[in-house]
Amino acid sequence: MKFNPAIPIYLQIMDSLEKDIVTGTLHRGERIDSVRALADKFGVNLNTMQRACSELERQGILVTQRGIGRFVTEDDAVISSLKKAMTRQIVEEFKNGMKSIGHSNSDIVKIISEALKE
């Protein structure tokens, strides 16, 4: 994974794991790799990976079963809320980008409508 130097690495790792959960690459209730294995996979140090996992756990996206490991939450409401938040962020970034090049709200709606017809 290539990291953006302007964004903390642990946040980028969180985003990647969240996307995997929302898209179903990581399934509800699935056990995730150990922090050490994830750190190797992402090419980061253990502390960075631990911070990302701890934050995801704090948000209820991951749950720990003592002595067994970390698992993706099975709570549909948490995953649905995560998907909505990710959607809002994508839409907001798109909207701001379109407005920054001079498009009005009606222009944006028209462009999206046309793109969806293709």
C-alpha cells in the first residue's frame, strides 16, 4: 500500500480496513490477522498497526475476544453507519471538487444523471 505523506498512516490503514469491511472483503464476524501479521502486510511498525486496530475497536468496528483474537463486528447497525459515513465523505469531496471548478448544484446533478445513464 502506498501511503499519502499528508495523512497519518494509521488513519489510512483504518480507511483500508473499513473499506474491506463495507465491501465484504472482510466479512461480519470474521477473525482478522494478528497485529504483527497486519503490520507486515501493510509494511508498518507494530505500534502504528496497534493504534489503527485499537481505534477501530474503540469505534465498535472490531471486537476482541480475549485469548482468541480480533473479529469484525457482527452488528449490522455499526457496519451500516460506517458505510453511510464513508458515502457522505465521498460525496462531500466530490461536491467540493465540482464546486471548486465552478459547477452549480444543478450542474452537478445533471452531470451525475448523465454519467449514470452511460
